[in-house]
Amino acid sequence: MTVVKDTLPLFPLSAHVLPGGKMQLRIFESRYIRLVKEACQSDVGFGVCMLKKRSANSLVNMLPIGTRVQVVDFEQTADGLLGITVEGVERFRLERVFMEDDGLKRGEVTCLPNWRPCELPNASQHLFDGLCELYRRYDHLAELYPQPMANDASWICQRWLELLPLSAEDKLLLVEQSDCQSALKFLTDTVQLKTA
């Protein structure tokens, strides 16, 4: 397997998006406006990283696994800010971080393979049904995913990991795996308990 290394501008967030996922962001800081301009002028995009709950180092205050995203839509919001929609492309491991004069962080990253599509077991069907119910309740989610991938356990697990209020460190334990099996087992048990 070829190891692909790259340098990405970074957008640290308390929320996270994974490959195949979409997220809407409001941009107002000048450093992030610059990040979006750069991302729209190339096909590389930028990196979204989860913030650590506690970090002694303000430079590296992000977890080591992030997602490269691309801007797929943008608008001016009602309050005059820049609104963008990004889509997750691939995971990466953050190797080194440095900061530019305006505070924008960049990271040297190693790209990681995405989780392969995997058939959703019958015992986990409630995960897809639960997602569909959430999309029915929340219009903004339904707009992002007009055609949910009904039988792909990898896609379904990643959408749940984006939504569930787990700590960033707990998400990392599942996101850094090479496939969806650990996440599938965790989610099958957890979501079942919450909906029973």
C-alpha cells in the first residue's frame, strides 16, 4: 500500500465529520476565510480535527486522527457570515502541526484508507432505522443525506459516530480502527439500549 503524505490547513472543532459525511459550518475568523479560499482553489481541501478535552499544548490541541474534507456548497448566511457545507473524503493521521502568523494551523498528515463498504447485519438493522428517524425529525440532516446508504454498515456507523455525544477520546478509539467492526458492535449494543 502506498503511503500518501500531504500538508493540510486545519480546522479544529468539537464536532467531527467522517468520510462520506457532511457538515455545515459558519465561517467568520479571517484565518478560516483564508482557509476556505485556499480549499476552493484546489482539490485538496482542508483537514477537520477533533479538539482534545484537555491539552497542555495549545499548538497540538487536536486528536491525531482527522478527516480531509472538501467544500461542496457555500452561501451567505442571514447574519452576513460565510456558510459552507463540507464533505468528508478520507481519514488522516496528524504527524506534525505548525502555526502561521495569523493563527491558522497546518498539519503534515499521512492519509489512511477509508473503511470499506460492509453489509449491515440483520441484528443491526435498528441502526439504519434510527438514522432515518433522526433525519425525519431534523430537516437539516435530511437535506444533507437525501439518499441514505441503507445497507452499508461502514457508512451508517460513521454517521452515528458523528451524531452521538461521545467524548472525542472515545470516538477516536473507534474512528482509528481499520474497519467498522468495533464501531458496529459498540453502536449495535448502545443504540439498542437507548431505544429499548
